[in-house]
Amino acid sequence: MAIPTRGPRPFAGMMNPLTNHLRGPVPLKAYERKRAKALRQAGWDFPDIAIEIGRSEKDVRHSLATIRTSPSKPARGTINVTLDLYAYLKGLQLPGEAMWETMNRQFGV
């Protein structure tokens, strides 16, 4: 039995705006980038791709460069405590307060 799933969301695969800002303007047009990416995945070298699409090797390298940025707001954290201490912290937690807010309040952060 197949697991029902939703299709990809409209912006799936889009570049993060922060990454786009850090990278700067991309010299190749979208269709050139797509062709260069396909050629690179097929095992072509950068100089050969540059000749094929008629652009400089520097432009091809810049357009295909992958930039990884760390997330500015991590999704979740872990507290490494015993179950007794966790129960104590849950008792200190105010209504509607996240555990990290409780911890910050207790540590005076």
C-alpha cells in the first residue's frame, strides 16, 4: 500500500534568499545553468561545459557553486537531563512557555 503524500510545495528546490544574497549575481541565465548542471551531472568537466554553452569557465564554476549556510534559527535543541530534573523543569514552566524559554529564565539569560 502506498503512503499518501502531498506533492512538492510551490517553492520546493528554490534557493534560500540568504544564500542567493551571499552568492551574488549569477552570470549564467536560467536555461544555461540548467544545461550546465545537466552536463556536470553527466560527468563533464568545467572547461568542456564552458565551451559547450559558450561562456567562460569562471562563469560556469560560479553558477554551479554550492554554498551551504548554517541555519540562523535551529529547529530544536536537546536538553540532556535526568527524568527527575525534566519533571522539575516542567513544573517551573509557565503556561504557553517553551522549554528553552524556561531554561533561559532559570539561567538568567
